Amino acid sequence: MSVAEIIVDVPTMQTNRPFEYEIPDSLAEVVVAGMRVEVPFGRGKRKIQGFVMKVKDKSDFQGKLKPITRVIDLKPVLSDEMLKLSYWLADQTYSFQISCLQTMLPSVMRAKYQQFVIPIVKDDPEVQALLSNQDSLEITSSLDDQTIRLINKLRKNNKVDIQYVVKNKAVQVKRQAVTTDLNVIQLHEAKSKLRANASSQIKLLAFLADHLQELPIEYNVLEKDYGISRSAIKTAEKNGLLKTTEVTKLRKPVGITPEQTTKLALTSEQQVAVDEISQAITEESAQTFLIEGVTGSGKTEVYLQTIEKALQQDKTALMLVPEISLTPQMVNRVVGRFGDQVAVLHSGLSNGERYDEWTRIENHEVKVVVGARSAVFAPLDKIGLIIIDEEHEASYKQDDNPRYHARDVALWRAKVNKCPVVLGSATPSLESRARAEKGVYHLIRMKKRINNQTLPHVQIVDMRDSENSAVKGDFSPVLQTSIQETLDNHDQAIILLNRRGYSSFMMCRECGFVLKCPNCDVSLTYHKDLRRMKCHYCGHEESVPNMCPNCHSKKIGFYGTGTQNIEQQLNDLFPQARVLRMDVDTTRRKDAHAKILQQFGQHKADILLGTQMIAKGLDFPDVTLVGVINADTTLSLSDYRASERTFQLLTQVSGRAGRAQKTGHVVIQTFNPDHYAIKDAAKQDYETFFKQEMYLRHQSNYTPYYFTTLISVANQDEGQTLKQAYWLKKQLQTALSKDAILLGPSPTMISRKQNKYYYQIIVKYKHEPKLHERLLEILNETQADAKKGFTIAIDNEPQHID
């Protein structure tokens, strides 16, 4: 008897312990690790899904094991590497293993889908018997074990394949194609019977005879590539020489059609980087490189040439970019260099596109994967290089379970695959730079821009002085003049505002009342295009009031500035300018990021206005001006990383100016011009900022000098939340030494969200051997509390502390 160890998906009471199930003799050759199966669970007849983690010969369990009901997959959906990763990930992120396993699969695999057996060798007798002359066979729970065994045997012998199709037909792309039941001899015979002037038919039959192995072939391929008309196809079909069928087409989700590019000559700094990384690829060394390169120093070319080195050695490469806004430009550069060998994975793809790309990777049809955070789980094998661009970005950390950091997962996979990891940034995170100082990472510095252009000239404008404070609106005279000069020179400008919406809030000047969300402890934001007040946390919206709901005064008005407001001001000040706005509201539609960037790249707009998403990675040769409005918005956050985030944002956005032959100019408007983060960003002086910020972190006992764990608890009853938080604190105290720092419980910055009250506890420590075990115990012990409406989260190394 064979036994399977299975991690089951029980939503109410999860566990990281696998359950043992008997593998029925009829499925003995079918069930392997990495498959999903359906199993009975509990005392009732409840059937649930599980992942097979291991298959073994016998069990130590004395009683009778329940048998597996059926297999959901006929081939493993997760490799051995991914199964091992799930153990490590659950342990590191204080999550349940089932969440980790599901996170590794595209969401389509978690949705309702159908599986079909598709023939590869059509004339095999067993294949024909299985399919009964059909094009495919749907795999359903009603198939008997004998049929499943046959399918498995044929699949192992490469005679059939298994294809997943999402039940929502909208995500499939169907194309009309032609095929034929005739063999080569019959086709030549049919051709010889045609009249000499039936040139189209002769051409079509000759083509079919020559390309018989490639059928079915799409109509549009025949038309475009081979000049065979639809009328010729229809005639042949009418005469019984061919038949029309439908094929499912795999989509290629690249926003802009990339141009083929070739290797560029490298600067001496780039050459050093390429040589050192290439050596690690060749030696199969799991080294971590940190490239600290000023904006415009040519980090992308280093990435591309080292990827090429990995491919030359018959290895694959994985490249992560922080968010969807950066994906179109970076994808086009990678696809421009490596063509069809590239797959793309990011949140902007439809479920179907994402699944198509995942399938291409799993089938070894691609060598390079580019994507956002979750692409770190791409089913690549023989990885030779992993690159994380803009490694300092907070979006590499997942906000909900499992709360993993893509960088940590990349380092784990690099160790398993014996390959280097390249972290690149103009403004590395303090943690990474500190590791480079200690020699844990190998630091590569790139101090010069590739065209030897000087860094842009940066001007800090103090918005407190009388000249600027007297100006109505948000544009200082300096910034207005600079924009006008840019427009006169037919160049382009980027304007950054760290907020979306039209105005930040509504306030009554009579009584000070601020219109707040009824579910969350935040003010509502005005959206002009919708003429509604909206909450950005729970989605609540309501109409704009004409009078104060508190004192009924008519002196209620808008305060603060949003992107829509700035867009209006730009249109009023520069009516001749074409303005494109890029924020969360304008990029909701699919491919909206790519379209806006394409328009700007084609000079169909003079000014690109946006939130943080326009600050990083964009490369437009005609951008000579960058303006920053409210530079200190991020400084005012009650987060110990506020200065670091402000420095990174300003340095990154400044780097968008003067990237080609033209000189760049940056105007930073601020009410806090003497803050070191703003002054150092203006000079693009990372080293000075690093020393100052590290000193302050040391004084305050924050990372990278201390490890940090954040435990948060939420409930609709504030009293119950606080009671639970104090219980958690007591549990933690018993596991901590006197050297650890335990803060809280205290309410979070926004203490109420979606009608729940939030309290948090922070643990700062250097070496606490008992803490990890205690946190895992808390994870298990508090599961029952979820039924009472509690949400308890453990976040290792949080990116934000409110």
C-alpha cells in the first residue's frame, strides 16, 4: 500500500501538519508529489482539496487510513523546489503552508477550470480509443481509475498532453484554423486532378502537404505569411480537402510592441559589473551583488548582458520589477533583446493571460521571466541569474498572508539553484547597503551616467517664503517659469504629486468639522470627475455636502491638493500644454499604464503628471524638467522609514530628467527645505544620507541594527481588541529576554478601518532564540479566535509601522 502526505485546505482550522491518506491501487502510478487531490476530511462526508507533499511506502499510523477520492491534476502543478520552498516560507512568514502553496499558483488554478486531454500523437491506437475520434477529452470526476491510468501512461510517453481551460470563456482567445484528414499522398493526388489555372487551390494543397506536421494552422497566418486567401480555403473545405477547426491561442501580454535591440558598448563601470556577475554565473556561485548606480548609469544594460550570459550557459533568468507602472518599459527592453524567450507575469494581466504565461514557463518554452513580486514563484528550472530592480521598493513585500519579501524568496531560490542574485538601485534600502558594508553582499558602484551627462541641476524652493506663500495655487513662480521654458523648447516635463484625488479633505471653517468615513478613522477624499467623496481604505462613498453636517454652516470647503486639482491648475496656467495624468484612478483599466507611457513616449503630451508610480525607472530622452509638489508629504508620516522613503522618492524622480543628450533641471517645492533627506536628495548624495540615517536608526534601535516583528489584532469591539492585545503581550513576554524591546499595545495610526479597531505590538530584538517558536504557537493558538471576529497578523520585518 502506498501512502500520500497531504497538506489539506481547511479554511476554519488550518494546520501545517500533513495528513496521511491511502493511495488506492488504481491510482498507485498516478499520484506524485506536487499534485492536487480531493480527499475526505473529518467525520462527515466532506470533500476538500489538498496538495500531495510526499509519497511513501507505508504509514506508522495503526488505524485505517482514508483513501484519496480522486486526483484533481494529472501532472504536478508544483515542482520539488516549490514544495520545499513552501515549508521555509510558512516558517519564515508565520503563515499556514496551504496559503504558501496557493500563492505559488496563478489565481486561475484556484478558480473553476476544466482540464482536457489533447492528443500529441494522433494516429496512436490507444490515443484514438481514448478520445473516440474527438479532438479532446474533458477530465471530470466521473472518469474511472482505469481511464486515468491510461491517460497518465500516454502522458508519460508524450502521446497526449493535459491542458487547463478557465471556465470563464472570456479569458480564452479562439482562432479559426485549418487542418486535414488526408495524408501527403492523397493531397498530391488531389492536387494533380486540379485544372492548371486553379493556382490558389494548387498552392494551398502543396502548402498542406509540406506542412502536414504543423497543422492546425490559423487562417490569418495562412493569409499574412503565405498569401493564401480565405476564398481558396473555403473552396477546398467545400470539396472535402480540408476542414476548419478552432485553436486556443496563447496571449502575449506585452503592452507596447518592442523594437529589436542589440548589445550596447559598455562603460568601464558597466564592464566591471558584467564581468563580476558573469563569473558568478559560470562558477554557479550563490553570491548576492548590490549595484548602487546613480540614475541613468546604465543598470538595465548590465541586467540584459548578464541575462544573455546565463542563456549562453543553457540556464534561465528571473527579473523582478517593483510594480506594474515600471513593467511596460522594462518588459519591452527585455523582449526587444530576447524576443519570444521572455514571459511576463504581473498583476495587470487578465487571469487568462497570466495563466498562459505560467503555462509557457512550466512547459520550458521560455528562458526569461520578467514580472512583479509574485513572479518570484515562476516555475523556472535551471535558474542561472535572479535580478531585483529597484530593490529598495516597499512593494516587494506582500501586505497579507503569506507576508513574504520577494528579496528573501529570491535569495532562497538562488541558494537552491546555485546562482547569483543582483539587487539594483540608485537608492538601496538601508538593510541591503548595511549588508554590503559587512561584506554579506558584494557592492558594485556605478557613479557616472552612461553618456557622461552631469546629474540634473536641482533647485529647492522654500514654499514658506513670502513670494511663494502669496501665490494662489500650488505652483511657485520658479516652477511656473521652468515649465514655460520647457514648453517653449518643445521638451517634456514630469510633475510629481504624492497624492491622488482632487482634494484631500472637506473641512468646515466655522466649527472645524472634517467629513470622515463612517467605517474608518480617516477623512473622505473628493473626486471631482465622480463628484463624490470617497474613502481610500474601505471604498465607502457619499455625495458632496452643501453645508456642514455638524453646525449647518455653509462655510465648508476643500483643503489639500490632489492630482485632479493639479491637472486643472496646469490646464489653467498652460492652456497650450497637453497634460497626461497617471494615478490610481486613471490606470484602473487594463493596459492603461502602458498606453499612457506610450503616448508620452511618442510626444503626444508635453507634461506627465502623476503620483509615485511615475517616479521610478522611466526613461524618456526629451524629459528635461521634473517638478515635485509637496515634497514633504512622505516626511509627515509616523513611520521610522519616512526619511528614507522621501530621499528615495526624490532621488528617483530627479533621475528622470536629462537622461539623453539634454541637460536636466529639477524643482523641488517643500515647506521643510532644511531636512537632511531633501538636501541630500537634491545632491543625489546617497553616502551622506546613509551615514546620517544609520546614525538615527542606531539611536532609535531600529532596523538594520535590530530585527522587528509587528503583531496586530483587530475586532469590531474596541474593548475586546485591547484585551486580546494585552493577552498577546503577556504570551510574548514569557519568551523574551531582558535585551528585547517590547512596545505597545497601542492603536495604529488609523485606529479604525472597515468597522474594526486595530491595535499593535512591536518587538525589537537582536537575538531571541525562543521568540520564533512562541510566535508559531501564537499562530496556532489564536486560530479559534478568528471565529469570534478577531484578525491577528504577525508581520516579520514590516515595511510600514503606523
